Amino acid sequence: MDSTDLVVSTYCMEIAIKKAKEVGVGWVTCKDSNHFGIAGFYSLLAIKEGLIGMAFTNTSPLVVPTRAKKSVLGTNAMAFATPAKSGDSFVLDMATSTVSIGKVEMEQRKGLSIPIGWGVDKDGMPTTNPGDVIDGSTGGLCPLGGGERTGGYKGYGLSMMVEALCGVMTGGPYAHHIRKWTADKSPAHVSHSFIAMDPTVFNPDYKQRMGDFMGEMRSLDPVDPDKPVLVAGDPEREHVAEVEKDGGIWYHRNVISAMNTLAKELKVEEILELQKQ
């Protein structure tokens, strides 16, 4: 089967949370799933219960390992979220590739090139052409860090770590054994791993200390006074505030055009284009 990813993933994290409340730590895995959306969403479920939350997933092969030419690893996302004092939180949600495939697609839709370090062509060489990266039959994304000289092997290692916790641990497909992204309509058979942990089991003052730690980072003297030092989760909170202020999300007109093309195919209402004041 190919499960309803969001439903199953939420259920798995809820089980992990229940176990963490009972014994301090809960760890749940699942296989034969699909794209589960935002990894941080599941980690935030744990935060709401005062727990640390972690989520991992493998994906279709999009990343070319260090020194290789072929994309055989997924972007293999991971998320870590922890509560702090006064309702504050540290929320790290990241792919183990330099960027997600979505960012490359966005640059292509805007008609822009991509920076060196985002992806490689069919020969495994750095490219600025997003088309080289998106076409799974040729190149692919770089691991986090880019090339070998800039630490790409670390992202490569992190991707394998996530795969060990997902596809390998669950008994599901892993790496290039997962069907290619958008290649066909066959089941994805993706695997996930969810962890919840009660930090107060180790230190009753954890939230206070975590809040102090985050405060020390934020109070560092910035290079640019207009750009203060942030911690993971701060940029997203700022973006949420902007969206709420604007009353919606602004999209590039090329993205709207692409969505309207799909709308015509599906025979649903198209999106109206507005101008930002």
C-alpha cells in the first residue's frame, strides 16, 4: 500500500509523544508512505506537549553523492524542535541537500540561473543551469555543503544517516530503490522516523537553560545592525508575521502562470494575479 502520509505521520508522532510521556522517550517508524510535507510540523507537535521532537524522512533519489555522477540519494529531510522558556522554541527543519528541489524549480520558473554548489550536471560537474538538476536522467542536487572541498561530504553523510533511520531501519526501499520523483504513478514507498523526548527527565531546568542559550546567540553583535543574529525558527516566525500582515502569500507571476496552466488541465478555477502595492 501507499499510505496517506500526513495522517499516518501525525499518528506516528502522537504515539511517540504518548510513549515519551510514559517513559521519557518514544521512537516510532513507518514505511510504505508518501511525501509527508513539512518535517518541522511533526516536531512542533511534540513542542506543544513540552517535549523535544525529531522527524526524519527519505525521499525519491535527487541528490548526487560526493564524487559520484548519478543521483541516488533523497533530499532526506530532518527536523529537530525543542521548547524553551516563556513559550519560545528552537525549530530546525532542513534537507540534507544544499537546497530542496523546489528552490531549483522556482529559479527555473523565474528564468534564473542557480548558484554553483546547488547541483551538478550529467558528468557530475557543477552547473548553473536548473534544467540540468531537475531532469533526473542527467544531473542532480548537491549534498549539503556543495562540492567536496566545501564540505559536501558532510551533507552526504547526513543523508545516509537519515536513510539509515528510515528506509534501512523500517525494511522499506532506500536510496535509488525508491521510485524517481515524478517518474511514474507507482507507489513511492517512502519511510519516516519520529522521536519524542522529555528533556526534563535529564534536567528539570532544561527549558530555562535552553532559553538562556538562545538569548545569548540572539544578543551577539551582528555584522549588519539591520540584520540581527537569529536562531533556527526565527526566520519562519518573521515570515509568518509578514504573511499575516499582508493577508496572504505573494507569488512570482511565473509561478502563478504555472499553477493556472495546471488549473486549466484540471478544469478548476484559476488564480487571479494581483499587484503588490
